[in-house]
Amino acid sequence: MFRVGSKVACMACRDLVSTNMGVRFRVPLQKLHPLSRAIHHRYSANTNPQRSPHRTAARHFTSMSRLPMRPPKPPPGSGGRNHQQHRGFWVARLAARLLKLRYILLGTAAGGGYTAKKTYDEWKDMFPDLSEYNWVIPDFVWELSEQIDLDKITKALPEIEEIAKLLPDFDKIGENFTFLKSLLSSETTSDPQLKATDTPITVTQESSEKQYKKSSDKEKVDQLQEELLRTQMKYQRMLERLEKENKELRKVVLQKDDKGIHQRKVKKSLIDLYSEVLDILSDYDSNYNTQDHLPRVVVVGDQSAGKTSVLEMIAQARIFPRGSGEMMTRSPVKVTLSEGPHHVAMFKDSGREFDLNKEEDLAALRHEIELRMRKSVKEGQTVSSETISLSVKGPGIQRMVLVDLPGVISTVTSGMASDTKETIFSISKAYMQNPNAIILCIQDGSVDAERSIVTDLVSQMDPQGKRTIFVLTKVDLAEKNLASPNRIQQIVEGKLFPMKALGYFAVVTGKGSSAESIDSIKDYEEDFFQNSRLLRQGMLKAHQVTTKNLSLAVSDCFWKMVSESVEQQADVFKASRFNLETEWKNNYPRLRELDRNELYEKAKNEILDEVISLSQVTPQLWESILQKKLWERVSTHVIENIYLPAAQTMDSGTFNTTVDIKLKQWTDKQLPHKALEVAWETLQEEFARFMAEYKGKDQDDIFDKLKEAVKDESIKRHKWNERAMDSLRVIQHNALEDRSITDKPQWDAAIQFMEETLQSRLKDTDSVIRGMVGPDWKERWMSWTNRSPDQHIRNETKNELERLLKLHDEHTAYLANDEVTTVRKNLEARNVEVDPILIKDTWHQLYRRHFLQKALSHCNLCKRGFYYYQRHFVDSELECNDVVLFWRIQRMLGITANTLRQQLTNTEVRRLEKNVKEVLEDFGEDPEKKSHLIVGRRVQLAEDLKKVREIQEKLEAFIEALHKEK
């Protein structure tokens, strides 16, 4: 009998007694097998008489079906019928077994097919999607691929025996694992609590056998470990060879073919998009608490710990300046690593590409980085916070953004600024406090760990070590110098330092020579770790060594951090954009959002329009302005140094001679310079006047500071043509030598000019005298003012000198000493103490007034003297030499003004316009100058809006590209 589920059956007749869902089906006793009936009668006596005998039998069939049962012998007299029935039972059982085998085979086939399909799908997903590179291959290649004979390619492939040679010896590996298994089982059975001793063995024999067995086992373990290391290095070399081949293939796919394989514009890579976002953020002056929390790899470490060397190994080029023990990294350097067909480097603000495979380009790149660092450092400082942006592309380079910071120092040495240590700490903290920044902590393995400063700094910024990767450099020197290699193991296991980290790595970045190439450093690193006891003895794990494993781990961590944080940053900038747009709509609803560059272009056009307006000034206006200004500039010299000294000689011949001499001296030395000064000042004033007029015509006052700066700088740069001075001197000299007044209008104009000049001088003289003597009696009564004691003395002196002039109307310009003494004594008689110098000073002004009054009266007489002048009559009363002098001066002024006007309109206005354009171009290329000259909340708000929009667009483009790559 057997039991399947809830069915109880007899093995002999296959009749069933079924219990289904708690309901037992009754089977007549006559239909049961004889053996079943016997068992039923046997057990029914011992059961409850109220219970159904069939239910009792079914229950006992269930319990007895678990016991092996022998088929009953046929009873005597049954003959062959029972035997045939027995044979039929075995045939049925064999058929049932065969049917079971069929289901097993069918199930195995179905399961195997499903497993094979799943494995195929997994392998298919592992291959990269190369559909985006279809544009690289032209159409004729696809057409050519249809004509390729695949049989020839199949024959060209290596045979299976050659491929099998590359595979590991699985038999040998199996033997090694069998040995390990036996070793473990022997150690388990050697336990006295588990091992059962069948034969007596002495203690001495047992211990000797154990010792021998342990020594032999240890040798086998060492051999196995060495063989495992050799196998690992073998496969590592195979992997490197395959990676090199893959790099060459990717280089072919990525490079731009000059023969025209593709003409499409290559899209920016994912890392380039991300780097652009970081560059914009570095220049963005954050408002509304918007901060840059995008990930980047921050490389920090003690000075000379090997930070730059690790970064160069990751970039696969010696790109940074090097020095022996001195500080070389003086400012942060942002390096964007990406994959490309050629190994090149380029600065963000330069179009030059440095070929990193050429030593001369490498030297030029290192020199350029050093120059930029020194240029960024302000005077009196040692380090700078200004970031230098550099991109490096090449086949097989891991994509990421790293920032190399100045090395942390413990002591400020001579030649450094006193705040160098604090500045480096502040720069490092500013980068590390970004919650999404990955900190690459570099520790020098060749020095005592207790001397490290950077580990404490990193522990402060990332106490949990959720974004820190620790790198131990110079492991070759550490292994050679340390007496206890276990110390290195403690460092890479995170047990020596209090800081925590995501991962720990040990690297070797060369032998310390700056002439080593990247390939030689890689070979040296590989040879060292292949033979290092640190790896042999298990102190270091294979995935913790070499800069290649480090770069892979850093790249993976970087992109994981980017994927987790970039969308959150995009949302932050979206909110900031909304705030800025709302502020603009509320404050400047009728103005366009013009940033600083757009405002500068608008101001530039306005200024150029104002300069062009100078050409619209009429010649008459130019000459009038020039003549007036020139006379204002030279009138004092003409009156005081030419006219008055000559006129006071009281002799016609002496007057003309004196005038000619002084005019010649004046023309040779001063007059041309004065004329050019006047012309240049007139041009400036007219330029400023036009700018002021434009300002009043609904012009934007935000440009006032810029226009003033452009005007000043243009005037400063403008220099008058020096050759014009010589020609102007000749013209002025010829004009002053002419004494012939040809007509009466010229004579009248000269008299009018002379009258205006003398009246102006007389008015000035009266004003001086009034200031000397104080107010008269009328002013004293009307204004309630009094004279000062000095004014009283001068007034008494004036009255005395006026009496002297009345007595001697033709007195000379100077007082004699006896006259001075007489005046002083007369004043002393009236109790007025006076100094002789005061007497002479007062006389000078009184005589000047007296002379000007006489000259004006003579000028009135000369109005009718043109007739006598024209006929050369000699009449002492009508000798009008002074009128001729003023005519010569007036004619010289007119000719000079005309000459200057021609030079202004033909040359200088155009040169000024050119200077203005040059100044505007120079200012336009200087962002700092523009930010200083175009200021205001409106400008800053427009700038922030532009930056935030640009950042948001870049982030959205990057997120879209990131999702496509996933």
C-alpha cells in the first residue's frame, strides 16, 4: 500500500480509499483486496464499535502505507491465475516508472531551454549599444558588408585548439581545490572531539605525524598561493592587452576622419556638458541662498604627498609643473577628464590644443599652467582661490571632474605670506564642504602617519566617510623603510587613522624622477605589486592596488553621486529662476532683460552716435567758438606783456618796434601751443556737450559712468598732430606781420575790438581798486559795512596818488623814489603809516586805470582816423598805432580759428572717433571694467537671470543625456 496526498491505496490492486476535503468515501468490504480485508478484520476488533469499519481500515491503511510490504504468496489451489495477476502488477509498475521518466525528460528540456534563453538575454544586455555610432560608418561600408564572404572570415579565425591554450588549466585548478578540500577535511577530522580512534596510537607518533603533515600542507598552500598570484597576473596582462586593443578600436570610432567618413557635427560628450555647468557655476555670484552642490572630485593632501602625481596617472600625462619640495600648486586646477580619439589638453578660455604625446607640447602646457598660477596670485600673497579650468581628452580615460588643490602645510616658511596656511585651509574647506563632493584624500606612505595634517581636516568635513576615498602613495618606499609592514595593512583597512572612508587604495607613482613617463611608471607599479610581499601575504587585496583600479573606483563613485544629486540641483535652480523672474516683473515691467554685455553694446552705439554728431557742427560755429576761447586764453598776455609796455613808451616808433619784437617772441614760443590747447579743449567740450544733450533725450542714466570713463580715456589717448604746430606757427607769424588795413569796416571792427578789450580791462581794474580800498560811502550806508584798517590806509594812499596824477597827467608808469617819499610823508602828516611797497602797488593799479581811460578816449578819436591812416598823414593826435595792433591781433585770431577748424573737422574729429572706438573695444574685452562701469540692481538682476537660465538649460540637457546613456 502507498499514500499520495490524501489518497490511500493498496499496492496490489490499486484500489483507492479516498479522503478528500475531510469526506471519506466508503468502499464495500467485498471489493477490497484479501490482504486488505484481513487487515481490516484484524484491527476492527480493537477499535470503537461505533466507528465504521471502513473508516478504520482507511485510517490504518494510511499509517501502514509507510512500511515496506512484501507481496503475499498465492494461496494453495489458486493455480496460475494468481501468478499471472502478480506478473501483471510488475508490468504496470514498470510502465508507471517509464511514464515518470518521460515527464522528467520533458521538464528538464523545458527548464534547460528557459535557462539558455535567460543566459542569452543576459549576455546580450552586457554588450554596449553601438547604434549611436552608426553615423560614423558610411553607407558604402554597409553595402560592402553584404558582399563579404563570411566563410573566408570563419577560416581566418583561430582554431579552437589555439583558443583553448589561452584558457586556464581547469584540471590543475580542480586538483588544487581537491587538495584544499582534503586539507580542510583532515583538519576537521583531526579534532579529538570529532575524530574516532579505532587503533591505539602513541602521543609521540601522533604529534610527529601532525607536525609533518602541517609542514607539508603549509608548503602546498604557499605553492598554491604563488600559483594563484601568477595566474592572476597572467589574466591581468591579458586584460590589459584586451583593453589596449579596445582603446585603439574606440579611438578609430571616435576620431574625426579628414577623408570625409562623416560630416556631422560631433555632439558634446556627457562629461563636457557637466564640465560646462561647473564652469558657469564657478563664475556665478549666488543669490537667494542658491549654492553649487554639484559633485566633483576634490584632491586634497599634505604638501609633496603625491597629489599631482596621482592626478597625472589618472589623466595619463605629466601635465603639471613640478618642483623639488617647493609649493607648485598655487591655485585650484579643475581638470575635466573625458574620452576622445586624441590625447590632448585645452584651457577653457583658449583655443589651443596641446598634444600630450609630444614632449614640447607637454613642456609648453606645464609652463602655461605655472604662468596662470602666478598670474592669479595677488601681490603679497602665496596662493590664490581663482580656479584654472583645463580639459584633458584621450582614449581610455575615465570620465570625471577633478579639482587639484594646493597642498596643506603645517608651517609657513620664509618667502610665504603670513596667512598662507589659513588661506589653504579655507580654500580646501570651501571645496570639501560641498555635501556632494568626493574627497580624494592623499596620504604619503613614506612618512610617519602621525605627521599627517590632511586626515584631521578630512575627518572634520566628512566624519562618516560617506564620500571620502583614501589613497596611500609611495607604497614602495613605505615597504622598504617600515620595520612593520602590518602598519600599512592597518592604514588600508582604516584602523590606524580616526577618519573613515568609502575605500582605501595603495598606489605607486614612480621612482620620484620628473623625467619618468607614464608608461614607465605603470610598468614600475605593476612590477612592484607583482613582487610585493604586501600582496603575497594578503596584507593588500588585488582590487586595492594600482592607480588604474583607483581611477575606476573614483569614476564609478563620481557618476553615482552625479546621478543621485543632479536632479535635485536642477530643481533648486528652477526655484531660483522663478524668484528672479518675479522680482524683475515687479520692479521693471516695461524694460527688456538686458544683461551687462547687451547693455554695453547699447551704450557703445549711443556713444558712437554722439561722436558722429561732432561732424554736424557748422564751420561758422567752430570758428566762433575757437576765436572766442583763444582770445580768452591770450588776452592777458597781449594786454600786459605787449600792448601796455609798448603804449606806455609815448613814442610811435618805439611802440611799433616793441610790438614787433614781442609779437615775434610770442609767436615763436607760446602762441601755437596755446592755439592747439584751445582747439583740443574745444573739441572735448563739444564732445561732452553732445553727450550731455543725448543724456537729456530720454537716455538711460545707467550709462553715465561708462560714458564719462570713455570720454576721459579717449581724451587721454588722443594726441594732436605735432606737424600741425609748425604750419600753424608760420600762418600766425604771417598774419601778425601784416599791418595794412584795406577798408573802413576792418578799421571799425578793430576799433570795436579794442574798445571791448579796454573796457573789459578797465572794469577789472576798477574791481581790483574797489577791493583794495573797500566800500565807498554809499555802500557803507546802504550795506552797513565798514572799511578794514588796511583798506583805510590804502584809501588814503589812493587819494594822495590821485592828486599826484591830476598834477601830472602825462606821468610815466613808474613812481620815482622821491615821489614815493613825498607821498609817504604826506600820509604820515595825517597820521597814516604806510609802507613804500604798498604805495607802489596802489600806484600800479591807479596808473593802469588812468592809462586805460586815456586809451579809450584816444580810441574814440581814432574812429575818424582811417582817412589819415590810409593816406599816411602824420598827426600826433590821430596816430592810431594801437588800433593797428588790435587789428593785427584780431586778424591773427580769425586766421588761427579757421586753420584749427579745418584741422578739427578734417582730421581730429575722425581721430577722436577712432580713439573712442578703440576705448570701447578695450573696455568690451575687459569684464572687470564693464562690471565696474555698468552697475545697479537692474544690471545684477539681469545678469543673475541670464546665468540661472543658462545653468538650468545646461543641467536639463545634461540630465537628458544622462538618462539616454542609462
